[in-house]
Amino acid sequence: MLVDTHIHLEHRYFSEDRDAVMARAKEAGVDRMILPGADLKDLPQAVALCEAHEGLYFAAGVHPCHAEQFDEAALLPYLDHPKCVAVGECGLDYYHLPKDPEQKAALKAVQKRVFQAHIDLAVRYDRPLIVHIRDSSEDSLQMLEETQASQVGGVLHCFNGDEQLLRLADKGFYYGIGGVFT
């Protein structure tokens, strides 16, 4: 069985060919697809798609680039939904941070706080994580190793291919082969 663990089918760029994309995936042997939560405003459409299609599931979370918009109370109803199979997309993304050192430090702190909140939710709801790690391997690894993240595991969807991240394989994490890695 093949599972696409990261496809943003709810996004508007699939408006014209969403059904064709799903049909081609099925023809290629992809039985299930997970729509990761990247932005709270997109979650209602992700849920509606998942409810309307067999084999579609979603994750509830906020992308690190949107960490300032994180609202735990707004995520909680989604985590109770039967088609919610993971927490995320969450993590740390230092690639998109501003150059100004003070702004950079402040946004890193916000991303770390929000990533920890996602980890806590994953443990509380017993869901795996969908983790986004971009130019932040050391901090991400430290957080994943020093928290209860290994209780739930997950998928590293976006990562720079740093060898040190391979240690997470022993802690229940899998590796997505995405654009940043290749």
C-alpha cells in the first residue's frame, strides 16, 4: 500500500484538476493521501474533502512560517475528527526568517514554542507528527529528542538531509523524500 503523507489537495492550485490528481494517484497505487494542516483557514476545506472521499485523511497543525497565527483552541475540534490522523505540519523553518537579528531571534522563539505545543498535542491525542525542518536541523533534533515526540513518531516531510537526523529513525520517525532533500 502506498500512502502520500503530504499533499495539499485543499489548496486552490488543485481547483482545476483535483479529481484528476486523485484518480491518477489511485491508478499509480496510492491508496491513501494525507492533507497536512499548514494554515488554520484551509482546514475546513481539507475536512470537507476528506469527508467526501474515501482514502483521504488530514492532519491538524500550523506551518512554522505561520507560527504567529497558531491558536491551540482552534485546532482542538479538528483533532477529535475521525479523519484526523496526525498533528502538523509543524516544526522549525529558519530558511524564511528575516535578516534582522532581533526579528530573527523573536521568530525562532515563537516557532520553538509553537512546535512544542504541537508535540504536546500529538502526545495528548496519540497522533504522529508531520514535521517540517528547514535549515533548523540542530534545534529540531534537540526538541524531538528531548521531548515526548518519540512516543508518537511521525514523518519528517521537509528536511535538509542532515545525517544527524537519521538518529530519529530509532525514535519512530520516517523520512519523506521532498524537494528540499533532493
